[in-house]
Amino acid sequence: MASGRSSSLCSIWVIVLLVGFTGSSSAQLSTNFYSKSCPKVFDAVKYVVQSAVNKEKRMGASLLRLHFHDCFVNGCDGSLLLDDTSSVKGEKTAGPNNNSVRGFEVVDKIKSQVEKTCPGVVSCADILAIAARDSVKILGGPSWNVKLGRRDSKTASLAAANSGVLPPPTSTLSQLKTRFQAVGLNERDLVALSGAHTIGKARCTSFRARIYNETNIDASFAKARQSQCPSTVGSGDNNLAPFDVQTPDTFDTAYFKNLINQKGLLHSDQVLYNNGGSTDSLVKTYSGSANTFNSDFAKAMIKMGDNKPLTGSNGEIRLNCRRAN
């Protein structure tokens, strides 16, 4: 009896220690991290993001996606931004990223602007987090207080980026839940963050199978997409289509309305609303309430940004986002 009690107490202490340990790095992030060391960081980032989005609305979605793809692979550490070197193969050529993620030149410009303001202080990982928020806000979405204090990784992992942690467009709902849970995000976070597909575009290779083979798709929607995406693999692979045909450059709830009308572009979009699925009710909620969606999206972005950041003396502050110091 006594030994059982002591072992259970021991288990409790292990849990307490684990909780303290896993939460410690994100606990070091704060919204006022640069308030003294770089108070004008937000102005510097927004200046470049605003200019880039003014030139091309799609860039807002691209910058948002960079933050997602960075955070899902070994945490929000800026590893996605590293170019290949003779000794390290970076993440840019991984299956989910190759010919797909974009906006690196804009990140370079942001970094340059920030370095002029306060050299050697702000990490590239934090720049991605701020740029994602600014992009959403500029395109009509919510704003939130970005937690900062991440440091940059000194290396990248092509293998990790290719390991399946980034959900492919063919994902089932179960697979999406598993991948999001792996980075500390629940079902509500999953649906809210999927709403990022209210902006941006996808390549024909991502949705070809859906528009030609699936039945839970609006016929006229499928036909319109087929006109720009031939059924033959290798033909028109990089042709683009907007996730949301109605308001492709506005961060709103049209994405969720589209799902209800079977006009989700990707298989992984439409699985969120599929006649009795566990996420159907959330899709309905968001489609009818911009306030609820915006609030949940902002919370989920903050939560995603907490994923395994490098803090304290871990990592470094890169001077060039494309290479380690």
C-alpha cells in the first residue's frame, strides 16, 4: 500500500516536471520581448509586408504559409528559411515545400529593414510570426499580440520536412487531427487554422485527383477547375487556382461557406465538412460567425507559434535568414 502510494506520488512529480519542462520554452516567449531592445520592430516588419501585399495580394497567404511550414517541422525556429549548403540539405526542397512555399525574398527584405533598425537583435523565426499576423490583418482578418523571443536554428532537416509532419492535400480528417495533435493543436485549432485557405492559391497537382475523381464536389465548381487543370499528370501541374473563388484576396468566412456547398478545393479542405463528420458543426459555426472564426484563428495562431521555440541561449540570431552565422 505504502509503496503504491509512493510510486503514484513519484508519477505525479514526473508529470509535474514534464509539464514544467515542456512548457518552459514557450513560457519564455512574451508579447513585449523587444520592447526595449527593438521597439520599432513591428513598424519595420509591417512596412515591408504592406508593400509586398500591395504589389501582390497572394503574398499575404504565402507569408502566412511560411510560418505554418516552419512551425510544423521541429518547431518555430526559422529552419525553413535556410538555403542548402555543402554539409546541410535544407527544407526548401522537401516534397511539401518544393515549388510551393514562396516569399523568401520578402523575408530577406524584412530582415534587412529590421537589421537597419536594430542590428543582431530580432530572429528570423520571430519575423515569420510577425509577418504572418500582419498579412492576415492587411487582408481583412483579425490581429493578435504576437508572442516573441524565439531564436533561430543553426541547421535544418530535409528528412523531418519529408517525414509526413506537414499534412498533404490528400489527408483524411483522421490524419489531419493526428498531425495537428503532434504539434499541440486540437480539433478546433485544426478547423480554425484551415480557414487560412480563405486566401491564397493551390497548384493543379494538389487538387487534380479531387476535381476528377471525387463525388462530394459541386459539379459546376469541378468543371470550372478542370478548365485550368488538365487530367493528365505533367500537363498544367503548376497552374494555380484560388482556394476561395468568391473573395480570394480577403480573409473572411467564405472558405467555410464553400465547404458546406461542396466547393472545397483540396481533399483535405472538404474532409472538414463531409455529412456527419466530427468537424461539420464547427464549419457551420465559422461560416455564420466571423467573430467566432477570427477569435479562434487568432488563438490557434498564438498556440501554433508556441511550438518548441528555441529560447535563452539555444540557437542564435541569424544575421541573414538564409544561412547560419
